[in-house]
Amino acid sequence: MKVNLEGKQKEQFVHSVFESIAPKYDMMNDLISFRRHKAWRRFTMNKMAMKPGSTALDLCCGTCDWTIAMARESRNGPMTGLDFSNNMLNVGRLKVREANLDEQITLVQGNAMELPFEDNSFDYVTIGFGLRNVPDLVQVLKEMQRVVKPGGKVVCLELSKPAKEPFKSTYYFYFQKVLPLLGKLVAKRYEQYRWLPESLAVFPDHVQLKKQFSDIGLTQVEAYPLTLGIAALHIGTKRSAAR
């Protein structure tokens, strides 16, 4: 039986999923992506080209790997990580503390649909592997655009949809059949990992998502399919204020 939820129901279900899988989240990410998610993030950081002192908001920050990477790249720029799962944030807090970045990184429990920040607050606003889980991705993109500074970057790294055969069929078999079994064996969570492929089914591919970036008013939108389309990076720039 497929989980087919919208709006508040989806929000509550996804929250329960991530509260449940938090302790094994990092290990499962390495396992199910064959550690490719680390290479995808390195590629993303290279394209972002952060300068020392840059500020960033990392949405759906989870266990804070990307938040920490941006803090190190920025050197001294204030970083904020936001997630709605306190269990995920608890894992992230430990990692931030171990990295000695407590003074640079602030973690906030909150909702990506209604960001508790002023307009034009950050140089970068990022979301990694979280956009497909929100009830309304356009609303989240609009919120990201609202809180980023004019000339700043909205950045999304997310799973995507391979298009070329035979890799497409092989990948979907793995993602839909094998991945939930790995979740059951390793993390003792079957339904939660069955949700992941289902969450991708209705998510736009990289071409459609690029258009949605442009449709909300972002400019210079770039889309980069990664690893034969398993994932994709999207970067858009907020228009500078008119003079």
C-alpha cells in the first residue's frame, strides 16, 4: 500500500519518519547512496564558491553535515541550520560540538514552509535532500527566495530521476525494491524507507524543477544532473534590488 499524503498529513508523516530514523540516518545515507552523497555535496560547494564571511541558512539540515561544511568554507560567517525534527537536530548538535563550531552555527527547530527570519537575511539559503518531503515545494522555494539577500543564492541538492535506459530500470528496481529492505535489515525501519522512493515519484525532474526556480523569479538558474541523474543540483540567484 502506498503512502499518498498531502498538506498537513504529509508534514506529520514525514516528521514521524525522520524522528524515527535519526539515529541511523548518516549510516543509511552512506549505504544507500554508496557514499555518493558526499561527492555531490563537494560538487555543490565548489559551484557555490562561498567567500570568507558568507552567511547561510541550511533548511532541512538534518544531522548538519552540509551546515558544518559551509561553516568551514565560510570560516567565520554565521551559519543557521533549521529542521523540524528535534531528533535529527540532536544528532546534529553533537556533530557541531565535536567540530568546535558551536559559536558559528545556530540550530533552530522550525518549519521550512514558514521561515522565522526577516527578508534579505542570508547570502545563501540551501536545502539538501529535503525539498521532495515538504507539503508544498513552491512555497518553500518562495520562502528561500524571501530570506536570501538580493544577489544571493538559493541552492537545492536533491534526488532526481534518471532518464536513460538501461540504468533507469536498474536504478528504480534498487530504489523501490532493495532500498526498503536495507532499511528493514540495517535500521529496523521498513515503512520509513519505503517512503523515500514514493516521495520521489511525484517530485519534478531536474528540468521541471529548474523551471520552477525560474517561475518564482530566480535568475541565472543552473541545473546539474549528478551520477547519471540520480541526484541534481539547482542554483538560482535572487534579483538585485532596483536602483
